[in-house]
Amino acid sequence: MGSVLVANRGEIACRVFRTCRELGVATVAVYSDADAGALHVREADTAVRLPGAAPSETYLRGDLVVAAALAAGADAVHPGYGFLSENADFARAVLAAGLTWIGPPPEAIEAMASKTRAKELLGIAPLADVTEEDLPVLVKAAAGGGGRGMRIVRELALLESELVSASAEAASAFGDGEVFVEPYVEDGRHVEVQLLGDAHGTVWALGTRDCSLQRRHQKVIEEAPAPGLPAALEASLLDTAVRAAKAVGYVGAGTVEFLVADGRAHFLEMNTRLQVEHPVTEEVYGVDLVALQIAVAEGRALPPEPPSPRGHAVEARLYAEDPARDWAPQTGVLHAFDVPREGRVRVDTGYVSGDGIGVHYDPMLAKVTVHAATRAEAVRKLAHVLERARVHGPVTNRDLLVASLRHPECATGEGLDTGFYGRNLTALTAPAPASAPAPAPAPGDGDGDGEEGHDERLAAVAAALAAATARRGRFGGGWRNLRSQDESRTYGGHEVRYRPTRDGGHEVTAPAGIRVAAASPDRVSLEVAGVVRHFEVAEYGDGVVHAGRHRLTARPRFTDPREQTAPGSLLAPMPGTVVRVADGLAVGDRVTAGQPLLWLEAMKMEHRVTAPASGTLTALHAAPGRQVEVGALLAVVSDDPPTGATRDHPPAGAAQDRAATGAAPEHTPTEAAAQEEKTA
């Protein structure tokens, strides 16, 4: 091969390009209008525009992708993972155009890529007539995955509407609206086997991966090998995976997924592509799976046996999302992005500092992987690396990842299952108390930079002092003979009070027990109980301050009247597109709390917006196709007080919080860890 087009975007394309460069192979990117300035476009040797922004107009148009490959002079196509990577018709179109397809034969894709056909091949029938006795059940997309087109149904009356919703989401994400129903197994372990086959009959089983920590049916933390599997069960998984691959003449990289519960393994599906989480396998086996995919596509034979595994690898997916607000995706500018890479730390990303995060695609910013001799070392190192990373911009799940890795269930590997976030999300995302005094740091807490273990209250103090120091530098002023009133700033729920000192510095008066060791506009050192902690502080003019690893919102002294909203207002919890409004919904209708009113599509997911309370719909500003920004007014539901009585309306902020919380009830945290993941 002399030139490879990657039929994908973002981190996926960047990952394949990296191997191509190492092999001396030229690279071709395709990009939508929304991705014109994306990193994968900048890194490619050649790029071809696909007009439009929606995936259905661009990355899912196989005809346009094949035409782009021919126009750019590519002689091979790598599908990446997601979009068209499991589309047999696309694979045939690539081959028909005289191009090399870096993937399995179209016949193998057809046999295994559709979940319904794969289960039929293995004699597993989907549920046809669902009854109360079958509940709970899982509605799944037959093609693709990544949580798209998946719904857990616990009430029979909701099945029909969830089938419609799942089908619409699957059609938007994969170009195929076929869905099916299967039993839902609660809180099992998601274990998979990495396969690699060549055209000469050799099939490697490159060990197991555990991907049980999931949200919205998407993996969050993955590791290899899967810990604690009985030897007989592990051998059975490997053997079953190899037999499934050989049964369909499989060539290339693929993954067979299982749900392990009560000591038994239940087949989920075979993914006929490279997986998002493939780096953990690469690190343990010391291989480059993309390079091996290319070698196999060129007709070369694999060695009879795979390399031997070494150590343990753990990967965490860093998302621009707010886990405390039902995983709402976030958009904006990624002002600063830097992950420490000492030792065996690997970062796969499609973003660099200054890039924008838009609404059209998956919100994953990066995958951070650590390899170590033991599982305990890898988990500890990964938490440490994530905590020290600079991620300035929209809200991310970074703090949740750190807390998850340090949770006893994850740290020990005992009791891991897909119900982890259902059990622990509330505790893992609980905000720090706002009124408690500054704590004394534990001896030995922190790393070489003094960042680890910092309390959010200390971060708020650092932010306030950095701002005060910057203001003093710009406008002068300082200590006076007459003692002046304390100045104050509030970040989140943390009020900080301070006053200037005779030597040109500042003294913190609240919280108590904090001494200012040094302060500048971009770095503040604070001493608590004799221990000094350092904070790098950055502001970007958007009302958010980044102090250490903390993201703090500055609270204005006075509320802007223009920001007040009427009680019962439903505000868009995220930027996106209105894709549906409930049938027949009109102003004047009586609605009940939790009733679905409309659906937003953002970052390839469909989010249901529900009535925050029972009442009358007095305004409806949403219409299908309308683009909305976060905070846009979608509808107003007015309370209906009892006759002869009045009821106080909740404050506008509470209405906004309710609207945000109700944005995606089909993906509630208690359901977030489910029985499968797919690609981002």
C-alpha cells in the first residue's frame, strides 16, 4: 500500500494515521464541514471534503467516501471503528472500486456484524412477543452500537415508544434503523476477546478485556487482561471466540463480547472491526494492531502463535460531559489540554489545546492508557496521571474517572460489574461541602507538584487570590492605615474573603486557617497546617476559572435580570437539534411530571426532555429541525394550584436544574451500566 484513506474522523483517524506514518504510508482524511479544522484533517497528508455536517450526509455516505479515495489517489481504505466499519455494502463498494479493504471479508461482516444475524448463526433467537414475565428487556440496534439505539425497558407500556426512539437513533447514527429485543441481564461483567486472523487460516486470540464500567451502554474504563476470571472460564471464552471466527472465515481484527454472570458466559455479539479499547491489548501484548491489520490486508501471514502477554493495562475514556447532570454532553473551546506522559502512559486523542468541541459527534476527548507490571500499579498510576492533567474548557468526566479508579471496587477489582455506576454515581459525583473549614492535608498527600489531594475550597481561595493579584497589578491600590472591609469572591458555593497586607500581598480571612505563601495571577501557593500546596490558575474570559484540577464558576455579585426565567421553564440542557416533539403536543395541554415532551439530538445521542412538574403547557418554542444552544427556552409548564390555594413557584435556577436533570431519563445513572458497549 502506498496511500490509505481512513473512513472516519477524530481520534480514530489520528490513531490509524500514526501507524501509517511509521510504516511510510501516505494518509488521506475525509471531513465534514463541521470538522474542517479538526486535528485529523491537519495531520493527514491529503484531505477531501464531504459537504454537510450531519453523519448521515457525510461519514455515513459510503459512495462519497469511495469517491474521495479515488480522487485522492488512495489505494486502500481503513474504516476505523464506528460509522461504516461494519457495513458489508461499503466493504463491497471499496473492493469494487479496485481499492484494498483493510477489514474482514464482506461475507464475514454480514454474518456477524448484525446482532440479529449473528445470534441466528449461533442459534440464539431474539424475543418476539414480550410479556410482563420477560421484563426487564433491552432494545438494541442490529447494526453499530456505542449505546446508540439501546433502551432498557422495565414497563411493558413503554416498549412501543422505546422501539420507535431506539430505531430513530440507530438510523441517525448508523444509517440502519433495525432494532431487536433481548432479555436484560442485570449487573454482569462485560468481558471480551480480541481476535486477529489472516487469510492463511491463522486466528490469534489476544487475551481478554474487562469493560464492565459503563455509562449509557458505553465503556468508560477498560483493562486487560480481565481480572479474576477462573482459568476454565477464560479458556472457554478464548476457545468460543476462535471457533466463531473460523466458522465465518474471519480475516482481520475483531472482538467477541460476552456477559459473564453467575460463573457463566452469555454471548453478546462479534464486532467485525477494531475496538475503541484496543490500546490495552496492544500494551499488554506489545503489538500494533493497526499495523497487523495492514499486513493482513496486504496478504501477509501471521506467525503461528501470538506474542506472550506482559503485565496489565488500564484505559480511561475522557469525555466532555457532566456526569452529575445525567451525563449531559458539553461543548466549547478546549483551552488547554496536556496529559503527563512519564513512563508507560499513552494518550490517543483527536484534540489539542485551542480546538473546539462541537455538537455533531461523540464527546470523547481522549483515551488515556497506562501499562504496568501489575494491575494495582496500573490503576494507581492512571488515577495519578488523570489528576495531574490540564483539561481547561468544558466540563469533563475527569474527576469521576479519578474517583472511580480509587473506589475500593475498582481499585481491588473485586465485585466489578456493569452496575458500578448505578450503585456509586451519586457518591462519586457529590459536590464538596461549601461551608466546612479548610482541612489539614494528610501527611505525604500530593505529588511532586503539590497538586494531588487539593480540596475544592483551597482551589477557590487560589482563584480568588490570583484574580485579586491580577487586579492589583492592573489598577494599583493596596494596604491602608485605616483597616478596610474584606473583599470577597465566590466560586461555586465557596465564598472567599481576604484583605490586602502591608507588604503588598493578601491575607485570607475566610475560610480560616489558610496562609498565603505566594501569589501571582497564574500561580498561588497556600499553606494549611504547615503544608504548602501549589495551584496553577488560568482564566479564559468565559466566567470559568481553572485552579489546579478544579473547574470553578465565578458567581457574579449581582444577578443579571436578563438571565431570569419564568417558573416552569424548560431550558435546553445542551446544544443540539430538536428531532421530535410529542405527537399532538400543543400550548394549553395538560401535562404530568416526567411526561416526554420533546427530543434533542446532540453528539450522536438522542436525549428526551420531560415536563419538570405537572401543569399546563403555556409556551412551546421547540420545533423539529430547530438548532438550540444550551439554556435556550424550549417550553414553559405552569403549575396548576389547587382551587382556593396558591403555590409558590420554584426559583428560576431550580427550574433550570430540573429541566437539565430531565433531559435524558432513558439514560438515567441507575441504567448507565448495561450489558454492552460499542464504538464511540
